[in-house]
Amino acid sequence: MTELGQFLQSKREEFGWDLEEVQKRTKIQKRYLLAIESGDYGDLPGAFYARAFIKSYAEALGLEPDEVFQQFESDLPKPKQEAVELPSRVEQQKTRTKERQKKSNYMPAIFIGLFLIAIVAGIWAIMAFPSGTDEAAPEEEESMNIVGTTPDEEEDDEEVGDDESEEDTSSTEEGTSEDDEDAQSEEEDEPSTDETLTFEETNNNESLFTVTGDSFAIDFEFDGESYIQILDERNGTVIGMDGVFSSDESVEVDDQDSITLNVGNTYGVTITVNGEELEYPVDTHHHFITLELEE
């Protein structure tokens, strides 16, 4: 047992807590807490996560983690290699926004190019296939001169033309009314875009979200390595993923009304719940995220 482990154990016993109580408060499995107290860091997922668990353990005991790390630096696990400095979540969001803007800037140019091609094709078609209207015009004029019309017939033709014009106008108005009704019906049929994931509150590195739906459909998209653990929020037992992941994962939990995601290295993973991306409320490496179904 290391001095750090003895120190944390003595502080825990001063509170009168057993390891089950600390597990409930930190959402860290009892076997990991026991490994920290005994100094068996090899039982933990890695040096980075060991330091994150020790930080959460110290905070649960009301201690200042930086002071504990400074006092027991020699007992802390050392990473095998220097951690790669990852951009903050804000910088990642800015980068994604710029990439989307670049893609959208190309679209107007593409549409303009297609429009110009259509105009050139239309002009070519007119020049290549001229209309025969001019040639037929003399024949029509001769036919009209031969047959001829009386003034009375011309008046009758004008009346018929006026009636046809009124019928065309009526048909156009009816068609417009039907189009308006169809457009209104399509707008009413469009589904609403209500949020399915609502942030409620946060305390240090613990946050609460409410979720709309009957179950939890969770997608994990990794940009590096991250520790993921899915726990039953009531008793802290593992009900899903538990370990270090780097390949995208999808999980469905349909027999719980409340779960907790224990996330190490939040900068390396994007989480989507029921189709909506989860935005971390605080900028921290280690985060406990509780999800509750709305009643």
C-alpha cells in the first residue's frame, strides 16, 4: 500500500464511509477504488484514467486534488508517454464550422455553372432546329384570303374568345387555390423539431440531462482514445461499455429510466443521444453524465 492509498483510506474512514459509499458518490467501481488504496495501479485502465479517478476520489472526500497530487507526486502513476495536447472542444467546433462553410461556398458556383450550361444548350437547340413557322405563314394567309369572313362572324369569334379567356382565368384561379391547399397540407405534415436532449444542471464534473423517448440510443464517435463506462445511476453497477475505446460504438439501453456515462478524455469522443449531439457543459477531461428519461 502506498502513502497516497493510506491517506485516502484514512480520510474515508474518518467520514465513516465504506467503499460502496464512495462508489455511489464518484460512480467509480469498487474494484478501482480498492486498487487506488492498495496502490495496484496495474488494475486500472491506464495512467491517465488512474489520475482522473484519484482526482474524483479526492474531491468526494472534500480534498483539493492539486494539493494531493503535489504532496504524493512520487506515488502517482506516470504515463508511459507524454499526452498529446488536444484542442479544446470550442476549437474543435470552430474547425467543423469552417469546414462546413467551405463546402457551402462551392454550392452557388456549381448552380451558376449548371444554369449557364442549360442556357448554352437551349441556344444551340434553337439554332440547330429552327421552327417552320415562317414557311407555313404564306400558306395560312392565302387560305384566309380565299375563305374570308363576314363582320358578323368576326364578332361571334370575338365573343367565343372572350368566353374561353374567362374559362381559362377561372381554371387558373382554381388551380392556384388547390396548390395553396396542398402546400399548407405539406407544411402541417412536416414533423416538429423539438429537442430530445435537455441540459438541466452541472456540479463540478457531474452533469444531468433529460431525454425524450422510451429508451437511450447512444452513439460514440472517437477522435482518439477515451475511457467509457455505462452505469446504472441508482446503484453504480456497470450495465454497458467498460474500458478504453477508439473505434466508433453504438449502444441501446431500453430497460433503464436513468443511466450515468463515465467519460475519460472528453476531448476524444463525441456523444449523440437519441439523434442529438450532447454538448459538454464544462470543459474538463473527466466527466460524469447522467441521463434521465422524461416522465
